[in-house]
Amino acid sequence: MAVQKSTNIKWHHGKIAKEDRIKLLKQKGVTIWLTGLSGSGKSTIAVELEHALVENKHLAYILDGDNIRHGLNKNLGFSPEDRSENIRRIGEVAKLFTDANVITITAFISPYRQDRDNARKLLKEGEFIEIYIKCPLEVCEQRDTKGLYKKAREGTVKEFTGISAPYEEPLNPELTIDTSKMSIEESTRAVLNYLEEKGYVSFG
């Protein structure tokens, strides 16, 4: 974890309580953490999920792995240390979005269990939903829309998850979606159903 360097600071509380935002937005803020191999379908599901939620009058926003590395985390590479810092920063951003009562969707490989657990610990009970986007490596390689697996096999892309770097599967995710067996529509519906069943949103 990052060391606190700033001193003489304190957390400032506003006049608007979380309950006020729940009433205003008619939803409960939550972080939906999609994790899985490159090519498993995380970003595709995130986009469809965000669209479905907004279409149904719910405020949602995606924090996508590639997009975040263009700005906030552009100074980070793919070493184990940089991957951990990448996820730490995202966890902190997701915490702020969730506190603002936004349904926050993250789409990151986030290969290390400890990093995902640390992100969960930043949030209150019930504010973190880990969803394992499961897909066999060979299927991910067949999709390979970015050509990254091919480059990883050739050795031109180093420390690539699933090939030259590890991926630690979630042990107890709230939801597991196997995209080698489920369509994008079915996968998205499964998440929407979970959100409604648990009372985060209402589609009535």
C-alpha cells in the first residue's frame, strides 16, 4: 500500500448524506469489479452494462483499464509493482465514485487476488461486487482482437497475463460469468438481474 506523505490533513464531510444521494438517484452506489484475462469480454460487458443501466434511468460510469492508462496511470508499466499500484489507484477512484452514489463499473485484468481484496477493503460492506469474467485461455487467444497474445507468444510483449505473467482466479466472487458459454447479452442480463435482486437498482 502507498505510504501517506501528506501531513496536517483531515477528511472533510459535506452536508449531503449518502441517503440523500440514494433518494435523488434512486439507486445505491456500488463498484462492480470485472476481472479476467485479456479477451475474456470485460470491456464489452462493461459497455453493454453501462448502456443498459443508463437506458433504464440509472447513473453508471465505466473505469476501463486502457482508458485509465492514458491519463491517471500513464506513468505505470506492467511489472507486478506497477500492476498493484494501478489497481490501488483505481480502487481509490472507485471508492469516490461509489460514495457519490454512482454505479461504478471497472474493467481491469487485475491479476492479483491481494490487489482485488485491497480494493474491496476500501469500500463498505455490500459496496463491492467482484465478477469473474471467466474464459479459457485458448478462447481468449482466438479472439485476440488486439494481437497481444500473438506478440506475447513471440516474446515482443513482456509480462503478459496468462502467458508470461500469472492470473490468480477469484476464490469467492459474487458472480462468475463464463463468456465461452454465455453471449454478451446473457452475460449483461446476469449482472442486471443480480443488481436488481440485491436491491441496488429497480427496473420496475
